[in-house]
Amino acid sequence: MSEIKVNSIKGVGASAAAITVNNSDGTCTANITNNLSNRNLIINGAMQVAQRGTSSTSDGYQTVDRFPLYYDDISNSPTQAQVDVASGTSPFTSGFRKAFKITNGDQTIGADDRLRVQYSIEAQDVATSGWNYTSASSYVTFSFWIKTSVEQNFFFRVMTLDGTIQNYVMETGTLTADTWTKITKTIPGNSNLQFDNNNGEGLRLDFGPFYGTNFTGTRPLNAWAAYDGATRFPDFPTTWFDTNDATLEITGVQLEVGSVATDFEHKSLAQELALCQRYFYKIIGTSDDMAAIGFTQSSSDNYFNMEFPVPMRVIPTLTGSATPARFFSSNNGQDFNLNAMSLTSNMTNANPKRVMLYVSQAGTGGGLGGALHFQNQEGFLSFSAEL
């Protein structure tokens, strides 16, 4: 009987083995597997979900879910937007239809200027991912598509938030203007990394189009190093930031355990929306829409039980629009604005599936059941449990 003995099996032209064989016991490991589900630690990496809106000149979480744009001390506000991926481009043929886009303002470069896209991962999702993050021979692989209107090299990083903060800085290399480029980086573990098994922020991704010189300096690339606020990155090229209306687009963001980048894990819109709703949930209503069931404790104390589609990360913060609603019952209450509502203060449960809303507004009677009724114009209630 014939027998073949090998250490690994690698495809022609491949940079890594598809299968490795343990020389001692003969067990094998498949290193490249494209059909495993739930391997992407990034939610909404295909930029499909944008509950808050599709364009904004404000900073923070404004458009694409889970991807806030932050800026400090800059001359003119950039625009962040969810945009379409052009037909015929490489991301399009790979199944991507949406991207996150920054359009720069007319800037005067300053040492304190900062402009960056971030993504935060719960510590428990890293701790239980299967990555042996304290071992230098265990890896995660970070990949994404990027396009810029200006030819330039860009820096980006991952940063741990538990224990002693650690930075791992990488670069895209010089990107060709107006051309989609796929970036892939393999990141080893390190003995001083820490991820607590909780729902706090454990790992942060920072796509930094620009950091001023008060935040940059001598900083190693492709190596873990202790965080230093004065040298978060090497000095950034200024070409993109100094170009009015320069653009930068990102899609297909994936972070997975292993030393090889697999094909992007595409999920349905419904799956991505449910995952995003752990961190943000928004109800939009128009005239005569009902949003929640409630009761009156007295003629002016109105309570409403708000059910979430999925448990949220923590008890959320509530934001309501300056638009009218009322307690709808056999004895209707007087109109109040949605931004007058608050969460009751006796909630202490983690990962809540529901909260109680309260508003003081006369016109009803004690002991009535009813519903929260949107009046006359479109309004919203949003609940945020972001990291």
C-alpha cells in the first residue's frame, strides 16, 4: 500500500498552507475555510445598515451603524455618508453594494487636528473568539477594501483597552487614486495583551485619515507597543487632509481568528440589522402610528413599556425628537414632545430587552391603559448602548 507523508498542503502560488499536519499524531488542521459562519468579529462590515441616516456633517455615530467618524480641532466639518459601490468595481463583483465615505472639508493643517473612523469591539467577543491573544504564534487577520481620491499612504491601527493599553500600527502603502485596493494584515498575539470577559470596550480599530503632529512621532509599524498619546502613529502624510473635497471610502471590513484572510462573510441585511440593534435601536413614526403600550399612574404620570428586538448591550440612553405625541386611550392625554420623555431610574439589569419610558403630561386619568401615539408629523425615539 502506498503512503504519502507531508507536513502541509499548499496551493500553487499560495502564501500559506491550506492544510497543516501534526508530525506527532497525524492530526490535520484546515487553515483556509471559507464556509465557516460567525468568523467575522466586525458587525456591519459591508456597511449595509444605517439606522440614523445616510449623510451627515456632524461627528460621532451619525450614518453607518457601528462606524462613527470623529474629528477634533479641524477647520471645516467633513461629510460622512453611506454610499453605493459602483458597478463593475472589484468590491462590487465580490458582493459589496454599500461603503462608508468621508468627504473632506477645506482644512488648515494644525498640530491638534484629528480625523478618524473608529470601530469598537466588546472585550468578551475578543476573549471568547478562539484567538490565543497572549501567544505570538496565534493570529487574527484584518482585511478591508479602501479607495481614496488622492494618492497617498495611510496609517491605521488596532488598540487594546483592558489592562495596559497596547497599540499595533499598520499602513496601507501608497494607494492609487480612485482605485479600490484590498488591504490584508495578519496580527500576532502578545504576552501583555488583556481582554476582560465583559461587555466593555476591549479592542478598537482606528482608520485614521489624519492625525496632527501632537499625536504622532516615532512609532513602530507591525508591532505591539505600549500606548503613548503623543505618538499614536508615525507622522501622517498631509496630501489627503490638505485637499479640499478629498474622499476616502471603506467597505468589507473583516477581523477573523487565524493567519489567513478568508473570503468576506456576507450576511443578510436582516442579520446585520439585528446585530446592530444590540447597540442602537430607532423607532420612526408618523401621524397615527402607535409605538408602545402604556398605562397612567395618575392624571399626569404616563408610563410606556418599550420592547427591543434584541437585548441591548447596556441600559441605553434615550433621545426623542421635538415632535408631538400623546397618551392614546379612552381619555386621551394632552400632547407632549417626544424629547420630554425619559427612562425610569429603577432599572439596573444588564443587557435589557425592555425599558420603561415616562413622561409627565396632564389630561388623562389614573389607572388607564393605552398607547404612545405619534401626532401630526414624523418623529422618532432612539436608544443608544454604543461602546
